[in-house]
Amino acid sequence: MHKGHTAKAMLTDEAFRAWCQHNQIAMETATYIQRIRSSPPVRKVRSGVSNVTGRYPSVKMGCAIQFESRHVELWGIYTMERDDNVLEYLGSSQRAQLEVYTLHSPLDAIQQC
């Protein structure tokens, strides 16, 4: 971050709609993203033996962003907060199911908790 830099705030709903239109985002995709944007985190961060949890007071997002890793997540938050190319970022906003193919099994489903 350079001297005198001020963080931009999260997009308003109107600005988000304009951004979607400008970038030709399909209505179905825009609706999905809007649902994510307006949802609270799906889980609370948990402290473990080898991690540090906390809450980063985000000016850009207008709320505290939870993290459970000071080496990866906190640095990611810190970077996104100061990057003018990042319009918004969220913490644990959706559960994701990944399909992982392994040598032992044709398909294992892993769900983020």
C-alpha cells in the first residue's frame, strides 16, 4: 500500500449490478454471486494447536473478516484489502464440495467444513 492510499468500500448493490452488466455476467451467475454477497459466513473459525484465529477489521468490506491462519489467510486478507483490483472478498461464505479423483478410489467427495 502506498502512502495516502485509502481503501475502497464494498460495492453497493447498484454498483454490483452495473459491474455485472458491464462485464456481461449472466443473470443466473449474478444472482448466485449476490446470494453469496448477502449471506453471513457459513461457519465460525476454529482454533487449533498450530493455528491462530482472529478477526481483521476490513475497511473495504465494512465488517470484520474471520481468519484461522496468520500465515495464509491473514496475509491473503491483508493483500486483498489493499489491492485496488480486488473489488470484494468474503470469508467462509459458501460450503464447497470438491470431487477428487485418486488412485485408490474413482471419486472421493470432500466437503469444506
